[in-house]
Amino acid sequence: MPDHLPSSFPTCRIFGHIIEEHTQWHCITIDGLQIAFSHTECILMTLLMHHAQHPGDFASFTTLGQGFKHPPVDLRRLLSRRINEMRPKLWPFELDIISVRDQGYTLTRKWVPAHSVAS
């Protein structure tokens, strides 16, 4: 993979991060660091990134279902498995993918507890 990848997705800012998608290499660049994804994961991230640019928006199960070549029998279960595989790749950037109860998923900031100050 080349050191600098041409972007196939306009550079966008999401939660203070500069994010680019590189479809043909199945990776996303966050703040200059490349994160490898499978083809399906890359499509799911693209859909999640699109919705993350609109506050309060989320990607519905139906929308995320577009990330699969063949409609799965149990879409929610397959999405849950894929999302759980993707989440740790985003944690170093304090990003996370969370479930919107019975509706879909959203890309968001990862909740990081504030360090307590010793008195």
C-alpha cells in the first residue's frame, strides 16, 4: 500500500478528526493514520461516516444492509457481528459505533471517563 493514498471520498471532519476513505484499498485514514477494513466494513464505515456528519442522524439497518453483496437472512445479527469487529479499530481515536435501539447504528465519540483529581 502506498505511503500516501489518494482519497476517493472527500476529506471530512467528524468529531474533530480528519477522515478520508480509500475505497479501492479498503481502508480509511483518520488523522493521517491508515486503518484497514474488509470490503464490507469499508462500505459500512462510509455509510456511518455519511450519517455522522449530520448531528442526531444514524444509519438504519436497511441502509447498512447495502454493505452486503447478498441480503443476509438475519441482517441485525450479521451487522452486530461486523460492527463489533470494527469498533476496536476506532477506539484509539476515541470514536465508537453504538446501537440506536431497534433502528440502526451511529458513529460517535467514545465515552472516556474523566480522570479524577486527587484532593
